[in-house]
Amino acid sequence: MTVLYRLRCLQARLGAGLHEFYVAPYRRTFARAQRDEEDLFMMLVLSEALGVPNPASYYTVELLPVVYDRFHEWHRRMGMERSPLEHVSCC
């Protein structure tokens, strides 16, 4: 092994370690922010089905099949024991 190769390996390991050092304290915050954003998106897509008028419902109807996969997790996280929609029975 050449000295240059070892220096590059050391630099890569040092860079990965520094990245982990600076990112690790905020990982939970980033995950919570992403989950909150996804919850807001789910609420926007499902708002017409939940009885809330949505001016963008024409565009969000196309997203319903994608959202239905995560619907059970979402309504449990929002504190609803049963599905609030009659046509979606996941529990």
C-alpha cells in the first residue's frame, strides 16, 4: 500500500467520523420534522375524505393510492383508534 492510499483511507474515515459527530445529536430532530411533514401531507391528501374542504382535492386524488399504504400508521399516530373513513377499513 502506498502512503497516498493510506492517507485517503484515513481522510475518508476521519470525514465519516466528523459527519457522524455533527449529525448524530440532530438525527432525532430531523426524523421528527420529517414525520410531521409527512403527517401534514397525509392530512392534506385525505382532507376531502375526512370532511374538510380542500381546494386542491382534484390534484390530491391521484395521490390516494400512495397514501393508503401508510394510512394505518398515520391514524394511529394521530390518536384515532379506528379508521375515520368508512371506505377504508384497516383495523
